[in-house]
Amino acid sequence: MNRKLVIVLWIIGILIAALLSSQSSNYLNYNENTTIPSSYPAAKAQELLSEYFHGGNVNNSIDVVLINSTPREVYKAVKIINEIDGVCKTESIINAYLAYDEILGKEINYSGYKIIEENKGNISSQELKEEISQYLHIPIYYTCLFNVSPQNLLTRNETVFFLITPPAQFTSTYEAKNVSVIFVYTKYCPNYNFKNGTYPDGVISCQIQSKLSKCGFNNFYLTGPAPLVQELSSSESQRQAITFALVFIALLLITGIYFRSVIAPIITLSIIALSVIFGMAIVTLVGKFYHPVDFQVIEPMISVLLGIGTDYSVFLLSRFKEELSKGRNKEEAMEISVKTSGKAILISGSAVTLVFLSLSFIPYLHTWGLTIGFSVPITVLIAVSLLPIIYGKIGSKIFWPSHLSFSENKSLGNIARITMRKPKTTLAISVIIGLIALAFILSVPLSLDFTSGLPNIPAVKGLKILENAFGQSFVNPVLIVFNESKTVMNSTYVNTSLLIQIAKIEENISKLSGVKQLIGPVPCNFNGTITPEILHQIRENLGTNNKTLLVTVIMNYGTYTQQAQKLVLTIQKIVNPYHGYVGGTTASVIDALDYLLPYYEMLIIILPIILVISLAVFLRSIKISIGAVGTILLSITLSLAIIYLFFRSANGILFFIPITIFVLMIGLGNDYSIFILTRVKEEIEKERSIESIVRAISISAGAVTALGVILAASFGVLAIDPIKPIAELGIGIAIAALLDTFIIRIFIYPAILKIALKLNETIKRK
């Protein structure tokens, strides 16, 4: 194809990509909840909660955490929040006051009318209040509730209203350890976006923050889905820019040192940086036409594209430099580099693309697969079509100020000779180390605790304050939903036999180890007697269809602990026979892991097989292919063992860390296998001997080592990312790349090649 036409097409593509990439932030998803099929109990529970409880019409997406605030100050905040457009309702300690006053008011009114009847109406207002006070043993100012609704009392006489103090069982839901919480319900779901990209719950969060601050509230935090999304999204572009700058600078330095050149790294990185623009454009396309993209993919995607793009460029330029040093002109050198290294890059890039696209079939990681999977081919095309035109035009000047020289790495060649003397011993030791590391990895549980990995932003601080005050299980309680076929209660009827049965279930659950508190439609000792307090309790835990009941369990355990998961499984067994479904975060974790693990197991089996087959077709050797994939698996296993050793929490390791490292390294580690084996194949075709292997390793060692360091650096910079899972992912890939480069490629690869190629001749001693 005409080179000018190629450049024109790339310019058009870059302009379109730049336009699309500018919109990418509108299509990011910050909701870390894994969607599970409705056949799972937790999903069924959530479906019933959404349909028949508040979640069906309004959404609790914002929690306002007030520290050292009085109930009157909370009321002031509630009035401010309720005036904000988009807020449907709030729940706070004011609701506890109103609920208690309603019950108390009924008793006061009943007693008051009885006293009036006994006195035949001949009693003054003051005397009536005194007699009610004496009869019910309450302060006289409580009698302000006589013939006055609690809401009217709050409006007319706020001072007296707050003198009537509810007992702890009413207020414990909203206040603990000097911390008060206001639950804010909006008319939007937590991740709803308008077509123009505006996030309405985020706007509401900002308005609440602004108005409360202006009205003198200083010691408060906003937490919940909306503030978390708002704060993460507002800092996303900054994190992207920092990641891009750090990766770019690191690769610029490494490439410059490798080529001993100023021009080569600048041109290479400038061209490859275009792949990031295309990657962000694909984020927009995937988010617009398929599904919003997980925000955590952006930084790893930048590292992947810059890392492999630089690898491909260095691989091409190394061959270009080698051919120039042999006396070929720049046109010939460019054509040979594309024909040899370019072919290897196309094969490698195709395998990497397929590996990443495999993630698109995995729930939660599907947008990772689509965005990175479709970005890699563009990076490959930039490397093999646009970059050669540029360095082919510049020629040897691209390596200025270094001289055109190319030499073999004799040291690595000598190490290859040593490892090939006893190849079976080398491989046996490798297998034993790998199995020990694998056993350790399998002993560590997986966790879905995303919040533990979030940066220390105000919304996360507020969440931690809530958890410390009320307990982690208060923020994420166990929710048991009973879906009955018969009406539980209406205006004229109460199904007492059913409620007695529910009470027995509640009693059994409350006796379980780890249950701190149980809130249900009736007390555990309910015997069928209906009182005003019990009627209120039933209404609070009865769905809008009058058939669905909710029981809330507060645990002594942390939401993501193994003890919590065992308790939830026990509760599920108890409620199963009674059409009960257990929901909440812990139950969702159990079901999500059950749902996701088969997909992971499938990937772990299928991807290596696909890679073995693709390498075998290219290399025409099934033994070498198996050995090459085995070395990649070994580097993954060792890096995961190191990550698990240093970064696991008490609840285990975040579930997507191991599978993402596995997929990334299966794809990226494949690059080095193809690059080094391409050269081995060239040399073996010239002379089938051990010296051919030594020569191939010596020639390619410098470039492959540089490629490994480049990949390690591109992911290593993620170690400083404030989002912990991204940092762990970056460190894991960096460790795997370094292990692959400096241990496996040097010590194990030669042994595999000797056995696979059946080269039994005596190794020459140097």
C-alpha cells in the first residue's frame, strides 16, 4: 500500500479516536456489585426487596454521617436535604422520634379519653394532663401529644418534641457512639446517568455537601454509592493522567538506555502513545453501545497498551538496527525488520487479542476484555505499519548519538550452556517450586471486599466511621425475605398463625453464634397477641404487597469474613423450607463467587490449551509449545504467591486479582515466547545444534531482557495507584515479567529447548 495513503488513513483515524476518547469519562461504571442470575437466593432476595420495599420506588444512594450532632441539628440537616430537587425522602433519628411518639400518643389519647369519660367531661385541660401523667407515669410535658399528631407537635413545638426521648431500640438504627446517620433516598438509581453524561445522584451529593457546609455543618461526611461514584469519577481523569505520565517517562528512560539514544525513545513512545487515544475511544464505543466500562480497567489498559506497544517497537527497532549494522541500507533493513520481527508481532498480537477477548465472556470482567481486546490490534497495527514508515525514512539517525553496532550477549549464552547440561534436573526443580507456590495460592480464600481497596477519599472515611460506630454488619446486614402466598396483614386482618411461625424461625436464628441483633416483623417470643407496638413492627417489615416479610440480622462478624459466610449459609438452610431468601452483601458474596468460579476454572483450562495450539502451529513443535506455556504458568504462579504473601487481607485476596494477572500474563508472556522462539527457529533452520540455541539466546537476549523490563516498568508504576486492587495488579504483573525475564528465560528455557529438540550432542565448554 502507498505509504502516503497509510499516513493519511492514520491521521483520519487519530482524529476520530480523539473525538471519541474525549467522551470516555461519561461511559465509566463505578458500581462494583457483581450481577448474579435471579436463580441465586441473594438475587431473588434483592429482587423482592426492590419490588416490595423502598428500593422499588426510591433509592438510598446517599448516607449523611453527622458526628456529635444533637437530634435538633439532625432535623435541621433533614429539612435542608429534603428541599433539594431529586430527593424523595430521608430517614433519620427523627423517624425514630416520630415512631415512638405515635405509639406513645395512642396510649396518651386512650388514657385521656378514658379519664374524660370517667369525669363526664368535667375536667380542666391542666387537670387532664396531670392525671394522664400520673396514670402512665410519664413527664407532664409528654401529654402535649394528646389530640396532636407527632408531626404536628414537631411543627408547632420543636423544643417539647425533642424532650420526649425514645428508648434505644428506636434510635439504635440511626445513632451510635456520637454518630448520627441520615439515609437519603433519591428518585434515581445509584448509577443512573442522563444521556449527556450527567450523574444526577452525584449532583445531589454535591448539593447536599454545599448546602450543609453553608448552613454551618462542619463535622459530617457523605458516603454511600452516589458520593463514592462522584468522588472516584472526579479524580479519574487525574489518575489517568498520572498513570500515563509515569508509564511514559519510565518507558522513555528504559528505551533510551537500551538504544543509547535520545531520538529513538521519543519517536517510539510518541507514536505508541496514540494507542492510548484509540483505547479511550474504544471505552466510549463499548460504553455507548454495549455496557458502561469498569473504571478500574483504565489504568491497567494504559499500562498494557504502552507496555506492549513499546515492546513491539523495541523488537522492530532492534532488528532494524541489527540489519543496518550488517551494512544494509535503511529500506532493506526496514523491510527485513517488518518481515521477521513484524511477523512475530502479528502472531503474538493475534494471540494476545484472543486472550484478552476471552475476558468478555466473564461476568464482571467483560468490559475489561472488550476494551483491552479491541485496543491491542490497533496497537499492533501502529507498530507494524506506521512506525516502520517513520524509522525507515529516518534511517540510522534514529539511534543518534549511539553508533550502529550489534553484539551477542555472551554471558546469557554461557548460562544457557550450563542449564542445558542437566535439563531434566532444572525442570524438576522448577516443577517442585511451582507446585509449592500453587498449594499456597489455593489455601488463600477469595474476597469481594471492594471498599477495602478504595483510596482514603471522604466518602470512604465516612463509610469507615459508620462501620466503626454501628458495626460493619449494620452497614451491610443480612436481609431475609419471606415471600408468602397468603396475605400477612391488611386493614382488617392479621395472619397470626403465620407470624407465630416467623417468630419461631427468628428465635432459631437469634440463637446462632455470631448473631448480634435480629429485627423482624414480630418479636421472637410472639404468641399471637397483637399490640400497637407489634402492629408498628409488622408494618415496618411488611412489603407493599402485604405478603412479603423482611427480617434483618446484624452479625458480630465482619461482612466479608469466613465466619459471616458460614453464618449466612446456616441461615439459608433454616429459611429455605419457608420460602425464605437470604440477601445482603455477605449472601451476595457467596453467590457471586459460586457464580464466577466456574468461569475462572474454564479460563484457566482453556487459555493455556489455546496458547499451546497457536504456538504449535507457528513453531511446528508441540513439545516446545507446551514448555513455553508451562514457563508462563510458572511465572504467574510465583508472582501470585508473592502477591498473596504480602497483600492478602484477613478476608483473602480480591477475587479478580488472580484471574486478571493470569489472563494478562498468559497474553503478555506469550510475546516473549514468540519473540525468543522466532529467533531460535531462524538459527535452528541454519544449523540444528545446541550452539544454535545458545546463539539465538545470545542474540535475542538483549532485546528480550529490555522487553521484560519495559513491561515490568509499565505495570510497576501502578504500585503507587491509590486504588489498592490496581496497585496489586500492577505489582503482580511487574513481578511476573521480571521472573519471566531474569529467571525463567535464562535458566529454564534452554533446558526445555534441548529436551524438546532432542539435541544430545556434547555441550562445548567456553
